[in-house]
Amino acid sequence: MKHANALLTNMGTTIFTVMSALAVKHNAINLGQGFPDTEGPEDIVRTAADALLDGCNQYPPLTGLPELRDAVAAASARFYGIEIDSASGVVVTSGATEAITASLMALLNPGDEVVLIEPLYDTYLPVVKMLGAMPKLVRLEPPDWALPRAELAAAFGPKTKLLMLNSPMNPTGKVFSQDELAFIAGLLRRHDAYAVCDEVYEHLVFSGAKHVPLATLPGMAERSLRIGSAGKTFSLTGWKVGYVSGPVPLMALVAKAHQNLTFATPPNLQRAVAYGLAKPDSYFEKLAAGLEERKDLLDAGLKRLGFSTLPAFGSYFITADVSSLGFEGGDVAFCEAITRQAGVAAIPVSAFYAGDGPHHYARFAFCKQFHVLEEALRRLESWVAARPLTALA
């Protein structure tokens, strides 16, 4: 038999699948995968359910229902002052992962170079490689995840086509500052490059941070594609409704890529998301405030147990330094140990690096109910007390 696709053949099982399966096997509380353990807003779910019964279940328009495209454009103007042509500047996708893929397909040719910032979401690198483009990796280092400006500038060159920017950032919880964004924008203008901006956690920002889309900076609107996610904004990750917005010439190419991926997204879900995006500011403020309370609970609990934790300003995640407890076996061994022995699952941060990244940090998701987080902390406390970490190294 002839060999199938080499990249996919050699791609291992994702750490998320491995740790989730281990969590199920050991009946562990899963603080590894980033999804809420409650339903989203009841009125949004009811809107989707009602929309199934009104005779609109055939193919929606390729780029999305007009009401959702209008809602995405209105939200962009409302929250950020970004003016978008809702008719031609928005494409609705089946999740943000498809939006990322369609955006990269729209912009990349084989041989183009793409600047990627580590630690990175696991979809970015495989898609770049499958499109025949060349990744140029730039690494953020804990504990402050500061932008390494000299290294970033050195990654740009004549073949640079685009930079992939994730802010608020998974897994670090970093929200890029205005000054960092200005530096990035300067590089993009200087090298005539594009930006694909993964902003799925745009409304999940706290601790005094503010999310600033790169597209709001001078000269960036015409070279930026901005990706959002209803799954994150409305705690409905299983719906897989995403959207891309940007300049009309680029969005025409995103639409062509989307046509060859999923073509369309369920119309009832689109209508419900359109309804949700028009919710008052109080909804979005309450969403962020509720997550911040959960983040603070988990952060304080981990510190009480002896972990050093890193500041988190956005997303669903907090990072803990496992070596601060004397654990020397590495983050993968640590996450496996606490899943099997404490009944709490986390994700090793080294999984978010393409090469040899830091090996003593674990990512915990705090987008869970308070009693779930409290029980996870109780289990970890019992485990720490019963089994000195140095003995497990």
C-alpha cells in the first residue's frame, strides 16, 4: 500500500485526548480540557431550540445568516470601534478551529513563512505545515511571558506572509499589552505581512486587563483577520460556531476556503448566537467577573498547597509551577500522577511547545463550578499530604 499523508500519520494523539481518557479511567475531576461544566444562558439555548421548529433548517448562506453577520459587525463596532461590512466582511464557520484553518488557507502559499508564538494552540502548527508553509517559532518564557522583541523581529524576513496572534492567550492567560501590540504592528507594516488574530477569549478578561484587538491599531484593519467564538463567549463550546471578520478582499478568500471545508453551520445555532451577541453589556461583564472569581478561588487554593502560580489575565486557564513543591519528574509525569492518584486532571504546558519547552508547569482550567474546584483542591491537598512530591520524582 502507498503511504498516506505523512504529516497526519506521524502526528501523535493529542495530550488533551490522552489526559481526558486518563481522567475518565480514574474518575478524576477534569481541569485539563477547557470547557465549562454548566449550560450556557437559558435564553440563548431556548432561542436555538425554537429556531429548529420554524421551518428554516435547509442550507443557510455560505457566509452565514445575515442576522448573525450583522450581529458580529455590530459587536465589533460596539466593543472596539471596528467598522466591518457585514455583507462581505464576515464569514460564519463551524467553530473557531475551522475559522483558523480557513484564514490560513486564504492567505498562505507553499513556501511562505509564518511567525508563530509559543506556547501555542495545537491546531496552528499542523495546519501551517499541511499548507506547505514554513513556521518560524518565537518563544515566550515563564513566569512573565514577556514578548521577546529582538527574537520576534529576527523571525521576520522577505518570505514572511503572516503572524498568528492569540490574545487572550491559551495556555498562558496572557493578554498582550498596547505597547506589545504596537511593536507587532510595526513589524507587520514593515514587512507587508498579515495577521490572523485568534481572539476567542476576547470577553474572558479580568484582573484589570483589557483586550485590544490588533485590528484597532494604525494600518492593521486592512491586514488583519479577527476570529471569535460563540462557544467561549456563551459557554456553549459544543455548538462550534465561530466567525471571521476583516477586510472584504481577504474575506472573499476566507469564504472560498470555508466553502471547501464545512460550507455552512447549523442555522438555528447561528440565530441563537446572533441573539446572544446583542445581549447588554451586563452579560459580558458578569461572564468575566464570574470567571475571575473562579480563577481567584483556584489560584488561592493552589498557593495554599505550596504551588507557585503565574498571573492569568484572560482565558480559562491558570499555570502552576510544579517544581515549587519539589516535584522533579517533569510536567507530564506530574499530570499523570495527580490524575491517577489524586483524581484531578491537568495539562502539561510543555505540550504547547513544538520543541523542548519548559517541563515544570501544569495548566489548570478554572471554568468549572465552585464546588467542583473546591473538591479538586481537597483532593490535591490530601494527595500532597499523603505523598511527598519528592518521593514521586
